[in-house]
Amino acid sequence: MSETELIRRACLGDALAVRDLYDRYAPRVYAVVRRIAGDDDLAQDYAQEAWIRAVRALPTFRGDSRFSTWLHRIAVNAALQAVRKAETRNRRQAPMPEAVPVAPRIGDALLGERLERALDRLPVGMRQVLILHDVEGYTHEEIGEVLGVTSGTSKSQLFKARAKMRAMLASVAPGRDDRSEGEQAWSI
């Protein structure tokens, strides 16, 4: 069945059509909200909220853009709104100490996992700008609109986020050894 027909049937309340749309797009929705959330459990919550919003708003989908683009925007907005709500709630509660960054292990073959951990350690604002710009391809002006900041703030946050990522991932460089010079000399 074509996407257009699925959307039409889903708008009419066809649960199987909604399920088919979900099956087609759930991995992409989860991936985008996971990057923003920085946590698997939160990402599941954010993805669920995105799908609730999308199904409710489905009758308003005019088809001016691709369905995937429309859904992507809903997912990003749902995740960012959830992050803002959490930040507001946390500000009203007793301040929590910031997590102590853990240096990545040398010899870890899973670079993707290390990148995710480094992203998770970035402050929320920096992580949001880095994901929206470098991963999702948003311009600084678009990021400013979505996050409610100026494009200059977006550029500054991106610069800082990239610098922090470089510092956190510095030990990933090929050929780098985790042992001290003395240990290296005696282990020949």
C-alpha cells in the first residue's frame, strides 16, 4: 500500500494503517530523539510522545513535504520540549552535582559507543546544537528558532561542543598507548 493511502486510512482511524506507518518510521523517530535525550529510557518516552502527537496531528498533514520530514520535525520538537520541561523541573528542585566525566578506555573497538557516551556527557544545550547542526543538518537560524536562542548563541554552543568532544575523544587517536613511558620502556 502506498504511503499516501496509508496516511489517508490512518486519518480515518484505521489502526492497521497507523501501525504500518509506525513500523516504517519508528526506528528513525527513535534515533533522532535518542540523540537529543542522551539516554535510552528517556528516548523511549520522547519517541512515544512524538508518536502520540503525530497521530493526533495526522489529519493536519497537508502533504506539502514528505511525511518523513513532517514526522521528523514533530519528533525533534517533542524531544526538545521534554528536555526543556525536565530542565525547568530540575531548576526547581535541589541542584544536582554534575557528573564527573570518565575518560574513555583505550583499545575500545566500538567507536560508535564511545561517541554516544561522549555526547551523553555534553551539557544539554551543547548536545542539542551539535546534534541538530552536525547530525540533523539544521542551519544556525533554524536551531535558533527551535531552541529559542540567537544564531550567534547556536554557533558559540557548536564551537564549544566540538571542542569538548575533541577533548573527550582525544584518546581515541590510532596508535595511542594508555601506559606511562616507564611502563612502555619495560614491556618490550
